[in-house]
Amino acid sequence: MLNLLFITKDTSNLIFKNYFYLEKELKKLTNLMIWKESGNIKDILEKLPARPDFILILNDIGGFGPIVDGLEETEIPAGLFINDVHRLRMRDSYIKKNNIQYLFSVVRERFYKEYPFYKDRFIWFPHFINPAIIRDYKLSKENDMLMLGVITNLYPLRKIIKNYYNNNQGFVYKMHPGYRNFSNQEQNELLLGENYAKEINKAKIFFTDPSTLEYPVLKYFEVPACKTLLMAPTFPELEDLGFIPGVHFVPITENDFSSKAQYYLENEQLRNKIIEQGYNFILNNHTIQIRARQLVDKIEEIISTN
């Protein structure tokens, strides 16, 4: 079994828990060792129960840390998760100094555009969902249209849609709770985890957009998995992940979102057909179980060629 060292902070109380779920899944597939403090890799290796075959680092969720250096002095291959590509410049010196050869990025095209000099180190590690949380709760579809999350200039279509439906009783908008640690009480009360998924599950239609950066944001995966009709723009990177417009979701622009929303609200049978297709697509291609297996397979491939 693969000896894997995962250097990461505790992400169990963050709004974005996918790496916490990944940690749990990797324990089933590897001999996983977790390290959550900054330090020199040589000192860390001396404290581990076994020598790792590969080192995975996550240090761009909820701040920059933990910081482990000295990686360039070990023969153990190391990989770094990249979640916000547009902030990678802050860590460029860290990557170079530690000679990190494998960069597991959530997005592809923006990575290529911003960092063509790292193209040979790029490994695509797209978003995924935890089907134990992000699922069909079989709730009554009490809201016609829903939008959740941040609305800024980074998300222009969200702003247009919200303004258009501002006085429409069939449209519900709820704000993003923010990126920080949450107490157990907050996790039970706010739109986090199960509460978040249930809110999506109660809607017939959910609007989102990929931002001006054209990221396949997590909502593209979460909404179909909650058995709600996703209405959002399409773009090449999304389709390369297997998303088929008109089959798994309804593609929209600023010129047609309202007419398409009205059409699918009135056509329940067609709406449910796309919902079912999108739901099955996510469960068959983009769950934590699938992504963890893909990650381990890639790491084993790297080790075998080193």
C-alpha cells in the first residue's frame, strides 16, 4: 500500500470541506500520514512511523500554511494542491525554492494562461462532491428559482440575474456565509453542509456563473448532485470535464436566462429529465470516491516512473 504524507491544516471547520473529506477517503486507499505544522521536511520525516513514497501539500485553504521547506533536499516526490490559480504568484518562490514538480490544480485553462512555465508540472484535479452530504434529500420543491453565494464584479451574470428578479417572489437569494472557521453551533444554523445542500434541493432551478475567470466553480457539481436544475454558462473547460449543455444542465447567457427559466418552470417533465441526467453524471464521474482513486492512481504512476 502507498505510504502517503499529507501536509495540511485542519479543514474540518471550514465552509469548504472537500479536503477534509479527501483526507478521510485517502485513509481507505493508502497508508496515510497527516502532518499539520510548519517545519523542515527532514525533521518531519524523522517523526513519522514510515518513510513516505509521496508528499502531498495543501496550504492555500484558509490562509497560507502550513509551510514545510527543505523539500528540494529529499528524493521523495512532492505535489502541491492549487485552488486559487490567480493567487499562485504569492507562492511562486515557494514552489521554485522547494523544487515542487507536481502541481494539482482545480482549474486548467487559467493555470495555463497565468503560468505557462509550469505547464509540464500541471495535473488536473477538478472539484468533486461528497455524496453523503451533497445529495437528494427528497424535499418539496418550494422555491422556483434560487441563487446562493457571493455577488461581486467577479460574478457579473449573478449580479444581472439577481437585479432582474429582485422583486420576483419566485426568486430566492441568500448570501455567502464567508470563508472562515465555523463553530459547531454555526455549522448547524448557517447554510453549511447539509443545510446548504437541503436549500439547493428545495429549488426547481439554481443559477450560477463561472466568474470572469471562467472557473468550473463547485456549484456546477453541487447543484446537479442535489437534484436541482442547474442554469449556468457553458465554456470549453466545463465541457472537457464531461458536462454536456442541454443534457446535464441548461446553458444560459445574460440575454436568455429569463426566457429559459420560464420555459423550464413550465415544462416539468423536461426539467426533471435534465435534472436526472445531471444527477447521474455527477455521481458517476465527480464524487470524492472517484477523485481520491484517480489521485492515488496518478501518484502511483508518478512513483513508478521516478
